[in-house]
Amino acid sequence: MNVTHARGDRGMIEAARRVYGLPVPLAWTIAAFPVVTALVFETLIALPSTHAYAMRLQLEDRMVENFTAIAYGIAAVLALVQSIGAWRRGARAGALWSLAAGFVCFVLGGEEIEWGERWLKFRIPDLILRHNVQHEFTVHNLGPLQDLNWWYPFILGVIGAAAIVWHTRQRHDETGVPSLLLPWCIVLIVFSGYDNLTDWFPLNLKVDTIVAELTETVEMLVSFAFAIGIALAMRRDRLRTRRAP
């Protein structure tokens, strides 16, 4: 292999240009988005003059939650399309992975909007109502699952980062979770991990509270990561097909 090419393969931004056909500015924008978003919301939450505004953005049926649900919906549809395409190409394993990712996005999106309970006004089963912490038609707010709910961004961040480091980068982004999502995984790990850690071992009350109040934004970043990652994987497959002799 050419030495220059091998060195280029090591770079996340270079891989975005070479494998996914992205312009460098767009690749940097995708990579930096989670960091900038988290810091902006942290600043808005920390400043007394903008704290109430930042918290309103994260309320039920407001901007952050709506964007989260929309992103999960887009991701689920994209994953289904990708799964069908992979199956037709004979890539059975890839089709099943895409289908699994789409199912996860569908479930997370449904949970985010309480499966339409507030819009459709249907009666919540008594069994769920009795055990649901927020008295909503959701599974993740059931008592036994509440703790897991707080940890899922961290868990997904760890899984994504591990997949990128030990699979995607080893194959120069030709398969696997797009390496442009590594900064997203790191943000999820840092913020969700810190939030959960300080529930048990408080470090600084002011900082701990600010990070805890970022929970809805972190969940939004999870949904964006799914949508962007699946879209990038589809673009990679499409470009590979075009380049094939």
C-alpha cells in the first residue's frame, strides 16, 4: 500500500473525504457539532439570565424533545431503506444490523413521544400507570427500568466508541460505525458518565447540577448520532457501488 495513502487512512476527516465523499468543512462540522451543542447548552444553563430559557427548550413537546423524536423517526426510515438495499445486494448480515438499528430508533422515538399518548388521548393501562414514575405510556419510566434509562446514552457511547476504534478504524472506514461519530460517542460518555457518577459521588454541586440539567440535550445528541451515522453508512454503500468496476 502507498505510504501516503496509509497515513491518510488514519485521519477521521480524511476518511470522511475519501470514503464518504464529504467536503472537509462539512466533515469538521459533523465532528464538532456535539461538542459545540453541549457547550452552548451548558453555557445557557449556567448563566442566570438564560437558565430559564434553556430549561424551557428541554421541556416536554418543546424544541429539544421534538428534534429528538424527528431524528429518531428519520433514522428508523433510513435504516429500513438501508436494510432493504443491503438484503437485495446479498449483504444479509449488514441488512440485519441495519434492521436492528432501525428497530432501536423506532422504539426510542416512540418512547420519546410516549407512543403518541398525549396526541391521541388514549387511556393508559392501569398496570403501566401504577408503576410508571412519570405516569406516562412509556416503558423506560417504569420503576425497575428508571436507572437504566439514565445510563443508556453512556452505554450507547461506549458501544459506539469501541466499535469505531476496534472495527471501523481497523478497516479504514470501509465498514462499521462511521468514525466521524467518535466525537459524538465521547460527548455521550463524558456528560452521561459524569451525570451518573455524581449521583453517587458528588464532586461540585453547581457543576453537577448544570450537567444533570443537560440530560434532554444529551438524549437529542443520541438521536442525531443515529440519523447521521445511518445516513453516512448509506452514502458509503452508494459510493462503493458507483466505484465498483
